[in-house]
Amino acid sequence: MRCVNIMTANGVQDVRSWEQPIETGKMPESGAEFDAIVVGGGPGGSSAAGYLAKSGAKVLLIEKEVWPRDKICGDAVGGKSLSHVQELGVKADLEATPHFRVTGIMFSSPKGNSVRVPLPEEDVQRLEAGYALPRAQFDSLLFDRCQQLVRDAGGSVIQGGEVRSVLFDDGKGGEDPGEGSGDARHASGLVVRIGGRSGEERTFHSRELVGAGGYRCPVARSVVESSYGEEMVDRDHYCGGYREYWRNVKGCEESSGDIEIHFVDTVIPGYFWLFPVSENVVNVGIGMVMGLMDKQKKKLKALQADVIANHPMFKDRFADAEMVPGSAKGWQLPFGSPRKKADRQPRRSSMNGIRLVGDAASLVDPFSGEG
């Protein structure tokens, strides 16, 4: 990809920093103790680690991947999130990186009727309405800032760290009461493998764990499945998502404007979206409840291709467009909608010594798909 000089908030020329490695310092030794351990370096985990560090806690932040890395998403950053972006010291850098400024949302119905919902003008003028930019950029900016906060507060950061197991005891330093023992268990640490399948395992201790590892978060599984024997995945409350990046989509050439949400008849009750992420680049995707995908035997990639090629609202807009090679990827979203069988809604998100956040806690908005 072409390198572009970006002027950061401190006036330094930066060459696409989100495509560069992030230096996170020395690995902690096995046996090290922390006030809190955060698993997952996405927006939820990075923010949790950053706020904990700002409060004076000694934090270990663990990310399974190594930067640079991509993350599949719709790429919109809503106004509700921007106060946290500001508090964590990232907003100026976000402004300096290529992005699309959101000023409204365009909705359309299966019959082709449409309505535009403008975002509050005062928020737009204050640059607080919302942005859209690739998660590769946003996550890199946020992780880099928060890992520095963690290290400045005396904590440590690990990239390429895979959680192999969550450690438990009885809350008094005694033996683990075992799987299915629920409230009798208390988290005491983690075993982490560093450097891939042949890497070494290290043990870290803390009485407070934050699980922010996404829809497959190992900390979440240790709570929901291992400790309480409850159902982790309910496909009637999980959404399948599929994303591609496209260039030269008609009506998406500017650097500010509307994001689009289209309720297409073949996708109901999901939706088809067009979220510009920079000038002339668009995140194009589709999402649908996985239980319904199973029943209707639908595949999102084929469904999206059909909408783009044949739907009367979109085929002309994509006539001269081209997909960015390698950008087609899928993922899952655990909704926060009520589940019939769950004692805790949408599912259990905490236990002694563990708190889950973001997708790991099944907190995705079932209408908008926001995490």
C-alpha cells in the first residue's frame, strides 16, 4: 500500500503509523503480579487498561495479535465513544489520520423508501458527531496510546500472547473448587503462551481480570462455560458479518457526509451497509442473524455479491467500482438481545475477580450492530 505522510497532533511527520510495529517494551517475567490483567487490545480492552493505568493501577495488557493487524468491523466510531477517545488522549491523532466525518445516517426500507437522519449540528461543528475509519487505524492509535499509559504507570504489555488457561482458587489461596463450581471460584491469574505454537508459557497473577477478547474470548468462556456451565453461543442472538472495502462507489466520493444502512428484502432482518472510511474508499458489508442464515441456507458473501450486482438501488453505483484485493473478511457479533434460556441477560458477564467488556460480554446493539 502507498505510504502517505500524516501530520500527527505533536507536529511530527508519520508514515502510515498504523502499518508499523508498536514497541511495547520488555516482557514481564513468569510469576509477575499485577493489580489487574486485561485480555484483548481492541477498543474495549485498550480503554479499560488505559483507564486503570490512569487511576494508578499496575496493569498487564495482553493482545493475541502483533501490530500491525486488521480487525473486521463496520468501522464507524459513534459520538458516544468520542468522550472516551478524548479522555484517553487519542482524539487529536484520530483527527490527523485519514477518516470520514459522519454528519448523518441514511436509512432505506425494503420497498426503496429512504430517510436521512442528520446528526446534531452542534456536535458536527464541535467534531463530536462521529467518524468512520478502518479499525486497523483506530485500534492502532488507541492501543499505542493506552499501552504507553500502562507502561508509564509501571505495568507491562504483551503482543502475541495467547491465553491458555485462567487460574482459579477458592478466594483464600486454596485449591480451585473446579469446573461448574460457580460462585465458589475466584480468579487468580492466567497462563499465557507467547510467540505462537512453539512459544513458551508464562504465568501471571492478579485478583482482577478483564476479559475483552472479542466473541471468542477465552476469559469469557472460563466464566460462562467452565465456571457456571452455561451456554456461550446462541445462534439466534449472534450476527454473522461480512465486510469488503471498495473504491469509486458512486455517491461516496467525499470526506464527510452520511453513512448508509439499507434494509434489503433478501437480507431482512439484517442490513446492508455503506460506510465511507476516507475519501473514495467505502466499507461495504452485510449482517444477518446466524440462526436465520442457517434456516434460510444463506451465505453472506454470495448475498452481498447479488445485492451489489443486481439490486436496482446499488448496481449502477457499483458499475465502475472495484473491490480492494484481500479486504473480504467475515466475523461474528454476539448481540445483547434477551435470551430465553439465560438466567443472566444477555448472558453472564462477571464472576469473582472477572469482568467482561465489549463483544466478550455480548453487548452488541441488536438493532445497529454497534459494539
